[in-house]
Amino acid sequence: MARVQFDRSLVQLATRIPRGLHRAVKLAALADEVTVREWVADALAVYLRRCRGTNANESGPGRAPVTATKRTRGAA
């Protein structure tokens, strides 16, 4: 998988996630030998490509389309 390149125009994303999910992300990043920041950036990039349908390998024939859903205020 191509790695996301970081440049000087970075922004910070602060979010709260369940402890178990954070641990799973840390373990996945460790297994991939990358930082958590790099792993999350790659995961977000892959997810957005799937939402847009621009990656033929991930939304090809026989696979359900992946769409982004807008959450309503107060939704978990």
C-alpha cells in the first residue's frame, strides 16, 4: 500500500475513541512498522478512496459499494 506523504501544511485531528480500538490501532501500526499517525492517515485515505469508488480493487464487481453516511447530531 502506498504511504501517505506528510508535508508542512499538516493539521491536527483530535478525537476520542474507545480504549480497545486505540489498542488495536497501535498493534496494527506496530505490525506494519509505522507510527500510529502514519497508520491512521493511510487508513483514512483508503476509506475515502473506497467512499469515492476510485480504487478498483476495493469496490469492484461483486462487492457492495461503500458510501459515506452523514451522522446526525448526538449519534455515536
